[in-house]
Amino acid sequence: MAEARLQVIAGGGVPQGPLVTDPWQFQAACVESFVASWRARGFSPVTIDNDTGLLERTLTALGRPAWEVTPEDIDRVVGDLAVKGRATSTRREYVQIFKGFHRFLQARKAAEIEASFGVRLVCPVDEFNASRHVGDDSPALLPPPTPERVAEFFDFMKQRIATARKYGPAARDYALFRTLYHAGLRSEEASLLEKPDLHFARGPFGKLHVRFGKGAHTSGPRPRWVPMLDGLDLVLRWFLEDVRPRFPESPVLFADESGGPLHRGTIRNRLRYLMELEGRPPAERFSPHALRRACATHNYERGVDLVAIQQMLGHWTVSSTMRYVRPSATFIEDAYQRAVASTLAELTGKDTTA
């Protein structure tokens, strides 16, 4: 009788049941398990749908099972995206979703992969092909809209409420984009807000409870509290009392006409449509994310502490916040004049800014 032999395989638990030998079938099962882990960690349904699609597109572009992917495959996929003119942030999303999936395989499936396919997992994303953060290409970024430009756009939206064919959607859009700007929210964070997330009695201005704040490195949602600054509390009180009841009943704050949440793509398209109606030249148009960058920049220019802005935007580090800040061309002169005026006021006892 032949002697049975045991083999020790590093990384992961002992495989349970018969080993699967079809690589594509095995990878599909791994993707299902990866998505299930997102649900267990509390990711929102919108995030799960978007990231699942992104992961499937990434794996299709790579053209081979994840454990066989080489650094050259990553170079090829990212390079093709660059040739097609895809944004740096999009290329980075492809790389990040693959890295997250590969880490999952290393933590959960390494033993099965080595036993079935004879491959020891090594991540093919290295220092030479890791996509740079969108902020690293800052010279190519357009500056955020100025306070005057933002005010003009909101004036246009306010006037449109009175003349729009449908009052409800026009008024909702006004409140939504005011929220993106004054609270510095991401589109998806705003789309996932619910009516109970408005706490008007919390703090001197009232606060938004952003329960599904974006996490870093697939860490899951990072909730935060954001104050309703610059009269946002008044806008949202008006919205709750006069506008939201015109939509179907549901917990969603900024609902579509069926009562469901607006998708972030819908928010982007709505803003594009509104700016086309406004009739300004393309150079003066901006994206929802530009409103978030404008929130950071305008608060910084008027003296709000950078750490406070970091907490408001939900960034992990101050360095991330600094990539959002694009002071105006006269920022240095304005800061100098404020400093001189403050010093003279202290010396003379007079307010020189009046």
C-alpha cells in the first residue's frame, strides 16, 4: 500500500472539499466571495454595484486569472486606458480594485490557488506601475470655480425654480448642489443621505450625519459629522418642509421621481444639463467634484483651519486635503493685507478694514 504524504502550504486555511481546477470558474467564485465581504463590512448597495462592475471590467481587460497576472499585464491595461484618454483617476481605480481583489485572494484563497494551480500569490502591482493619485497630476487640474462663479450659478438655479416646468426636481437640484458645495460632500455621499441624517439641533449650525463616507484602501464606510455652514441649515429646512413632500415617501433625502436615491452619474448629468441651460462657456463649467474642491479652497482662503477642512471632507490625512486646495491668484496679497490690517488695528485700536 502506497504511503500517504502530506504537504504544508503557506498562506490560508486547508482547502475544504474537492479542489476546483477550472480557473475561470474558480475566479468567478472568488469574485462572489469578495463581493460578499463588502456586504459584511457595510458597503452601500450603490458602491457594491459600481465596484463589482469595475472589477469585472478590470479582470476582463487583463485576460487571465488574477493569480497569473504579471506586472506587464498591469502595464498593458493601464497603458491602453491612457491611450484611450481615460482620466488618471479612472486608471487608478482599475489598479486599486485589482489590488484589493488580490489582497483578498492572498488572505482567503492562497492555499487553494497553490494547491490547484501551483501558483504562489505575488501582487503584480509594484512601484513602477502603481497608478498615481489624481492629485499628483495637479498642474493639469482646472482650478475650482471662484466664490463669485458659484454664487452666480446658484442665483441662476434659484431663478429657475420659479420658471421650471417641474418645481420639485428644480428645487431639489438647488438644495442638492448647495449641499455638495457648503458641506463638501462627494456625490455618492449626498445620494445616500436620508432624512434622519439631518440633525438641526446638533451644534451651533446643525449637522449632517454622513453615514456612508468614503473609506480609503477598501476599508469600508467612514461615517462623519459635517456642520451645515453658510446657511445650509436654512436651505435644508426649506427643502424638507416644502420640496421633499412633493416626491414619493421614502427615507431618501434627495430622491428621484420614484422615491429612490439619485445615482452619482445622474447627479453629474444633472449638473451638466443645468450648466448648459445657464449658457455659460465650457471653460466656466465645473463638475460635482469641483464643488467639493471649491468648498475646501474657499474655506481655506477665508481662514478656516486646514485640519478642520480635512475633518469636514473626510480625508485620512491633511496632505490629501492640500491637494484639493487651489488658492486664487491674489491669495498671497489678500492674506498679507488681512495680516497688516489686523496688526494696525491692534496698534491703533481702530478697525482699519471698515
